[in-house]
Amino acid sequence: MSNPSFHPEIPQRVLVIDDDTRLCRLIRDYLVPFGYQVSACHDGLTGLEEAKTGRYDVILLDVMLPRLDGFGVLRKIRESLEVPVLMFTARGDEADRIAGLEKGADDYLPKTFSTRELLARLRAVTRRRARPEHPEEITLEADGLRVDRAAHRAELDGQPLTLTRIEFSMLSALMSAPGRVLSRTRLSEEVAGRDWEAFDRSIDVHVAALRRKLGDDARHPRFIRTIRGIGYAFGREDA
């Protein structure tokens, strides 16, 4: 199988945290010719330490790991790092996908992924990381909610909000188009650089988590309205 002709302009450093040494070698052998620099760790604690000290651009993280599982590693990473994290899930297990996304993962891959799919996901997260977010609208404010895109900071009624990268991007996208309905496809392209399949609950999971942090009631929303069968809109219906 021939590889797509793609090389990052600047080499991207990828950390793989997985106890499957054969899979780690497969990933390294596939990505290195594209200019990626790939390192691997085979247990959670070692991987966590390497993630904190190695200045990586992307982390590929398995759920089932010795010494510290992938969710524990992700939780610790998110305490201090904004690096994109793609989680591996066995057989595309939905419970693992939802748990990972709620804890701050940027995306997921089933363990049956193809190498082309892996490359596409890496492209998407690195593209999103490098892309400026509407520089003409640095600060967004509405009904006590304030989002500072330049500082990557959000506040509600003067209190800071702790948002994941995707939650922050989603809130920014919705606030920048008040009253306008954004489809799930549009939101997935905005926050993930790709179109999640219709059966994938990822967007809904992120919206539910965002609502909890905003103290928003889905039945009587202050900020995010559900447009049944289509997507979401920002702002009260009667605003």
C-alpha cells in the first residue's frame, strides 16, 4: 500500500502510550516516513512522566494500561497540559469513547484503525491546534459569560470555567454566531476538523459536558439551545 504524499512542514512529535509493543512499532514505522518523530511508552506512569517532560505535539493513549490506566493518565495530563490526546478504544466501545471525551480527550480511534485513518486524525488535531480562531473577535461576551480567545480563558459571572480544548472551541463557535443554528456536522468541523458520523454521539457528549459546567438546563437553557434533529444554537429563544 502506498502512502499519501504528506509531510508536516515542521516535524510533529508524537508520543504513543500503549503496552502493545507491536502496535507501537507499526505506528512508528508508518509515521516516521512522513516526518513525524515517534516515541513510545508501555505503561501509564512512565507515559505520564514522558508526556509532562517531552514537549509532544500529539499523544496517542490506550485505555487499558498497566500501573495507571488511560483515564488516569488523561486526567493528570489535563491538569497541566493542553496537548491534543487521541485515545485508543477496544472494538470502538462506546462507554470508553464517552468517558474519554468527557475527561478531555480530543478524539478517539478504535483499536481496529487503519494507518490512513490514523494519519487523517493526526492531521486534523494538528491543523486545529495551528488554526487561529476568528482573530477579529478575540473576546466574546453574553449574559454574564465571557470568552477570551487570545488567553484561552472563559468566565461565568466572574468565576473561571475549566473547559477542555474541544469544549472551549465549541463554546467559541456557538457564541460567535448568536441565534444561528449550527448543525452537528458544522460543529464537528469547527472543533475537530472532520465530520463525525451521524451515529457518533461525540458532539452531544461535549455539549452535555459544557452545559453542566455552565449550569445550563437543557429544558430551559440560558445559553445553549437544542434544535431537534439539526444541532445547537447559542442564546435564549426569546432573546
